[in-house]
Amino acid sequence: MERIDSGGVSFAYELSDAGGKGTEPKGTVVLLNGVAMSIAHWKPVAAALTAAGFRVLCHDFRGQLLSDKPAGPYSLELHARDLALLLDALGLGGRVHLVGTSYGAEVALAFARDFPERAASLCMVDGVCEADAVLKAAVDAWKRAASAGPSLFYRTILPWNYSSAWLEANAAAVAAREGAMASLPVSWYESFVELCDAFLAIDLRKDLGRIACPTLVVAAELDILKGPRYARVMVEGISGARYEEISGAGHAAVIEKPEEVARLALDFLADIG
């Protein structure tokens, strides 16, 4: 993990180049975090993409675990601008392939809208372009729990993010993670609230027709937070968009089935050349 200052904010990032010395990568893939994620959550997906010949960039958004947490308000558009500046700071001035999950999918959508000349393709996993009352209520509950205590917070977000089978199979990991939440600084929880507020302002459905790059919309079959019905709205609204579904996974498909996320992304990138 490295750090770089961009736009007055210090970002944590990892940049992995494909192949050996002197090997030209097939392209640059940017992996964009879900709201409570960090760089490490992408490791299996990033490894698969790198092995296939792509340069891969991961970073924590402003407000996330490893990057600076300046005062808000935050917005999806602000994160998109941050990414553009980060790419410039790293000397990655060409077009990039965007792969985002949940909050990161929505940032990717905003980036493809606001920086069309820099978006080679767009892959959204368990993202949305709008939020209904149930989704807003869930995120509001997360905000309140983040201010109430680490254990309550973690237990509040669990059922929205994971499938029943995954929770049963990973009970020990869940318990360990619950304990680790207490070690996070207060600033993480405060910034999490800011990130939730940024999501609650989402209003991207009206802009779907402006997305010009090849697009893949991926939904998880068992996602009760941002499930297939949201994905279909985006497929219908974005010209030429494709739809894929990950069976047996909940909202956190990147964690439950990273190999399937990587396969879908690689198949999509191969198809579009």
C-alpha cells in the first residue's frame, strides 16, 4: 500500500502492473470500493485481473479506512473528481476500465457520466442509480448504528450484506470481524456517516442515457439491499448495456464470490476487446 497527495487529500492506493518488466498491460482497471470496504477486500479480484494482463488500481475513497477523512459533505461527483485527479497524479492519463461494487459502482457511474473521455468501460456490481424508501431506511439505520457503537453497527449491516449460507459458513470470521470493529477510530464512523449521506443524495437515473461506454450491470441473486430489480433499470436505461447475475450470493458478492466477479469482469473485457 502506498500513499499520494491529490487535490489536498492523501489517498491510500495500490497499483499492480501485469506481466514482467517491459510488458505492456492490456489496459488499466480501476476497482472501486463499497461504502465500508477497503483496498484489501479486492485482493482476489485484483490478482485475477493482474494475472490476465491488466494493470489494476485500487484506492480508498476520501473518508474510507486508509485515506484522509476531511470534513464533508461528500458526494458521488466529488469521488469521481478525486479519481480523475488521482489518475493524473499517478500518470495514468488514458482511458480506464471501471469496476465498482455498491457505492463504488455508483461512483463509477458518476465518473463515466462526468468524464466520458476517460471511461473505456463500466462494470457495476450490485449498484443502483436511485434509492427507494426501503433502501434509504436501511442506510439511515446504518448511519444511526455507526453513532451508537461498533458491535451494534456491525450487527446492523450484516443481514443486508450477506447471504444466509455465507453467514452460516463464516460464523467464526464474522465474530472476529465484530471484535475488530471496536479498534476502528472514531473518525472512521464519523466519515462513514458522511459517505452514507452522499449515497442518500443519489439521483442518477435521469443520466443513464449519457453513458456512452460499453457497460456490464451485475446483480447478486440474493441481494436484498440493491438487488436485480435495480440492475434492470440501469440495463434498460444505458444503451447496449448487458446484464449478468451471480447466483447464490448476497449484496457483498465481491467478498462472497470474488472468483465469479473476476470471471464476469474478464469475460466482459475480452468481449469488448
